[in-house]
Amino acid sequence: MNSVTAIKSSKIDTHSIPSDLFIGGKWIKPSSGKRIDVFNPSTEERLATIADATVEDGISAVDAAAAAAKGWAKTAPRKRAEILLKAYNLMMAKADWLAELISIENGKALADAKGEVNYAAEFFRWYAEEAVRINGDISIAPGGANRIMVQYQPVGISVLVTPWNFPAAMATRKIGPALAAGCTCILKPATETPLTAFAMVEILAEAGVPDGVVNVITTSSPGPVISAMLHDPRVRKLSFTGSTGVGRRLLREASDCVINCSMELGGNAPFIVFEDADIDAAIEGAMIAKMRNGGEACTAANRFYIHESIYDAFAKKLSAKMGAMNVDDGWLPGTQCGPLVNAPSLQKVVRFVDDAVARGAKVLTGGKKLDRKGYFYPPTVLTDVAPNSELLHDEIFGPVAALVSFKTEDEVIALANDTEYGLVSYVYTQNLARGLRVSEQLDAGMVALNRGLVSDPAAPFGGTKQSGLGREGAHHGLLEFTEAKYIATSW
Ligand code: NAD
């Protein structure tokens, strides 16, 4: 075990968190002997140095997952369920500590991190309940003579690749259903936020997950390491959450061995407010949809389409709320908006706002990076955003709301759907028929109708178009880790 440097600014004792590779139930040094630095985005302090895995280490993790595969697939569903439930209880017992850890390495406000821990733990509880409900089916073939039996079997060794923006929840949303279905796995978390993954794997081991069932590797060369695993014929599944660009590349890699893929990719969510909406409710929803995680969410509202008759009133109220937010180090009590995760993320937000302003946008609040240490950008509201502004076409991934006005229902549906992404859309109206009519026409995997939040472990989460393939959460998420086996018979 290689302990990490102390974090001066927080009470958390990072010395107790291991930082090597977790393979076959043991903490192992990387064969490269190399390490990767991890930084606190609020202070730019170095938090940890973690193992830098090589291709050989990746294959060792596949060896460990393969050695454990048969035993785990044969473990009684009730036993798998009990282990997952124990993991849920252990996570909840450590919720405050985990939230602070997430906040320190990701930068998000502690309140957001607490919300994430609850959400993340729920995937273990939900899939503990699902583990004992993997039903097959049987039917009589239309001709009458034959029987069609279908069983759902574990898909096999699964490679799980996760981003930094929800370091706990993106891991449990994959590990929960993988384990419930009877699959062993290798988790590769983002190098910005590995400590949460290391803490979680210790929780899983304490809950009774056998050696080799969950392995964790971190690497500064994700391309070659993941590619080698996807070309190992023992690996049968890739579950990826991250950007659309990396997702496309991984789909190409996965095609060589025809690996089963679930892809949760980027978004460019429209937030539509009709003239008949309850404006205060819409503002409340907008604050959640825009500012949860400081805007660093795939579900973040990216483009605000506000009916022209309420545009000025909405803009004024939203900028008053966003401008009043307390921006500070993520883990400090009272912080409502922490820093962005790293320097490139900050530079992207600066570039997007400058581009929109150069094209004529007005800044109602924010609009300039803060003059302090850390990757801070203030909550920002822009109005009169020109259609060709970059931030209307790509994920902002920061605390910036771009407002555009519209006149008619057909116009706003066309604007909302004019993107390669299709993860989530938000709609505010008090007219139920209009709400449902518009929801049906929005090309997105999820619609939030008079809500600012869609995420729920019991709901199928995922996108259309280039926002992804497959669904996570709900029973759908479990089926992603199974293969349907059809047995043709007659008696
Ligand atoms: P990213 O694509 O840069 O990285 C995601 C993961 O892929 C990380 O673990 C990274 O190390 C790894 N990776 C990077 N290059 C790789 C390569 N060549 N081969 C294999 N793995 C590689 O994304 P990010 O910046 O960490 O996260 C933000 C993105 O994730 C945003 O686009 C966001 O919308 C998306 N996201 C989507 C969902 C969803 O459910 N749809 C949820 C959260 C985040």
C-alpha cells in the first residue's frame, strides 16, 4: 500500500486510503513503478500519488476477474443480494466521510457530494433487490409443437470505465448491476478522482465481495490499457461513461472482438420554459438542472429556451439566484458552487463565454474567471446568445446558463432537437396536454416535465443519438449485464 500525502485544508485523513492497483483482492504496485499525481481543484494542492498501470497490469486484472468468474456466476442470487445490501449499509455508515472525500478530489460542493453518496449507495440497494428477480420466460412457439425457453445469464467479464464528475455514482451504477447479474469486473476510474473508487472497493471487500470479483486499476495510458483488455477474448462487456469523443473511439476498439457495449455519453440538454409555466417552479428547477455539481453533469441544462413573453422576467430572477450563490472551496460548509475539476475544464468555460460575448451575448451576472487559486468560475447568466455561439452546440460543463428566446411550440421543438446529442430535455408548462405532446416529440432518452432532476436508480437512465447506447438503472440496467440464452425444446 502506498499512502497519500495529507490534505492540509480538510480534516480528512487521506493516509488511510490505499492508492495502488486492487487486483485479485490485493493492493499491488504497478509494474511500471510509476505514479500519477492527484490534485485538489479548490487549492491545487497535491492530494495523492496513485499507481500508473501498464497494459500488463490491465491483463493481470483480467486474469483475476477470469479466475473469479465461475464462482461468482454460481453464487446464489440471495447471497449476491446480501453482499450488495451490506455494501449499501457500509456506504451509508460512511456517507459523511465519503462525501468529503468526493468534494476534496472533485471540487463539488459538499451538499452535492452528500447527494451523490446517497444516490450512489442506492444503486447497491436497488441491485440487491434486483439480484433475486432475474426471471426468464417460456412460451409456446406459434406452430404449437415447440417450446421457447429464455434464461438470462451473466454476460461475462466486464470492463467498467468511469468519469470524474460523479466518482461514486458512476461506479456503483455499473458495479451494482454487474455483481447482481453474476459478472466479475475491472473498474477504471478517472485519474482526477481515483480515491473515491479506492474507498469504494474497500467497502465492497468488507461487505464480502470475493477476491477478483471487483478489480480496480488507474492509468495515465487509458487508450492502450483499455484496448488491450477489449482485445482479450475473455472480456465480454464494456460499460463506459464519459465523453462522446472517447465513446466513439472505444466503440471502434470494441468492434474488433464484437464486445457488448453500454455507452453513457455526453449531453446538450435544452431547458424549455413555456409562457404558461409556473415561473418560480421553473427557476427552482433551473437552479438544480444547471447548478447541481457546479454544472459538471451530463444532464446539466446547457441551452435555456424561454418564451419571449416571460424571457426578461425569467432572466432577471435566474441571474439574481445564480449571482447570489456562495462560491468557495467545495468541502467548506455553506459552499454552493465549488471549482471546476481542472485547468482545461476552466479554460473551456472561459473560451465558451468569451466566444458567446464576442458574438453579442450580454452578461447578466458572472462572466469572468475568479482571481484566486483553484479552478473557479462564477455562476454566469448570458442573454441574447447568438445561434452560432459555440456553447449552444457543445457541452459547457460549467456554471453558465445561456438564454435564448422563442415564439412557438414547433420552433422550440426544432431548436431543442437540433443537436447530435439526445440525453435529457427539460420542459416547464402548466398545460399537461402540451407537456406530454412536447415530451413525445423531444429526441432524448429522458424528459424532465416540470422537474429539474431525472436521476433515480429505479429509472432507466440513458440517451438517444450520440448520447449513448443502452440504459443504466432500473431493471434495464441489470439486463445490460446479461445475455439472453434461448433453449429450443419440445415435450
Ligand atoms: P472522458 O471521456 O474524458 O473520460 C471518461 C473516462 O474514459 C475516464 O476514465 C478516462 O480516463 C477514460 N478515457 C479517456 N480516454 C480514453 C481512451 N482513449 N480509451 C479508454 N478510456 C479513456 O470524460 P470525462 O471528462 O471524464 O467526463 C465528462 C464526460 O462524461 C462528459 O462528456 C459527460 O457528459 C459524460 N458523462 C456522461 C454521463 C451519462 O450518463 N451519459 C454521466 C456522467 C458523465
